[in-house]
Amino acid sequence: MDMQQDSFVFDFHTHHDRCGHAEGKVEDYIQSAIKQGMHLIGISDHTPYFHSEQDQLRPGIAMAKSELAKYVEEVLHLKEKYADKITVLLGIESDYFPNHIDVYRQELLKYPFDYMIGSVHFVNDISIFKKERWDGLTDAEKVKTKESYYQLIEASARSGLFHILGHLDAMKGFYPEFSAIETEAVNQTLKVIGEQELVIEINTSGKTKDCGGWYPSEEMLERALFYQVGVTFGSDAHKPSRVGDEFEQVKVKLKEIGFKEMAYFINKKRHHMTI
């Protein structure tokens, strides 16, 4: 099912109101994609915190454990409802917690996901988006923090659970200075991602944060190409109007950098679209 058409449009990273910080229902995102003439729309809300005894550990960040089966059922229903208009894919965005990977694997493999996005949102139990985490750190401590971030991403790549790795330099979101912190850990992580034959997303939600632009940066995408890392697209939409946001610009930039194709997943099988 590899696609050659330049007009093939998709978005693999969208959320909805179950996670507590996105607007709109799943169906609103599907309808937005249809209005834009998209071919594939992936629904990929945040996993519950499976390792917690609480049903919903962080209500403003991720869905409750009791909601997951309902989420899957709803997406599968809408997949059938809109089958003649668009291909709806069942995805999920999962945090990576190395000490709890087994319970995440056990829970996620119960469901027929088309793909799973692995994303690191916490380093040393602090959100990567908390700007204050950098206050008072020495240059050496900043380097160590960035290394810890990429070591977690590298470990997530080695876990074998994920198909796509999410927003690879998102720690710059509310701390743009992050990009200037030099460490060889970035190259090491990209090398491992390439060796594991995984895909990273070009995530256009960075434009909504202090850093502006995309995750990852153009410079990191050039490194990713060197390490033969595959790429896909995800808007990380938290409101229906952002579905597919800047897809065409991403495609143009990838071609300029030297990428020849973009990946997409159906029933956990990787396909490619020529760009």
C-alpha cells in the first residue's frame, strides 16, 4: 500500500478532550480532516498512567484508566462510520517510564492499535515543559539534564514497543536555550533510532510554544537523515482546527533536506509515501 501520489495527506498525532487539555471530541478531529481532503487521520490520545493505583493520576494531562477501553471502542466505531470518506487509524501516545515499561506493554498490547507513539514527557519526574526546572542549574547540570532526556528517548527506542517516537526535541518548548546545549547524546540517540529502524515525527506543535517552529529542528532532521532515521508527520493537534497543520510545508522541507519518503502505519505495518 505504498503511496506515490504527491496529494496523499495524513496526520498521525491528534488528541481530544479525554486527556483533559485538548478541545473537542474524536469525531470533531475526523470531520476536520475530511473537510481538508485528508486520506488518513490517526487518533492518538495520551495513555493513562498505568503504573498508578489511581484511576486518573493527572486529570489535566492524560485519560483515566477506565476510559481507555471506551476510547478504543469509540475510535473503532468512527473508523467504520467514516470508512467511505477517510481512513481512521487507532493510535495512542504513550509516555516512556523505564521502570514501568512492562505494565505499559501488557496494557497496550490488549488493543488493536495501528501504531503507538512513544514520547518522553518527564525527566527526573519533572515535566520537560516546566521552564522553572532550569532555574539555578549550572552549565554542567544543564548538559546532564539534556543527556538524561536523550538517554530516555534512546531507551524508548530500544524497548520494541513503539512505532513512532514523538516530538524529539520538545524539551525546548518553553526553554528555547535547550537547543544550544551541546551534547553527543543527541547523535547517539539518533544512531540508535536508525539502527532500530524506527520513525520520528515532524511535529508542528512547537509553533504553539515559546520556541516556535517544529519538533525536531531542521538541524536535527539533517542528522536524522545521516543516521537513516525514518520520518512521518504529526500536528499534535489539541484542537480540531490544527489537524494537518503545515503538512505541505513539512513535506517541502523534508525534500529539501534530502528525505525521499515519509512513513505511515496501518495495523502496525510500515508503509511509505514518496515525496
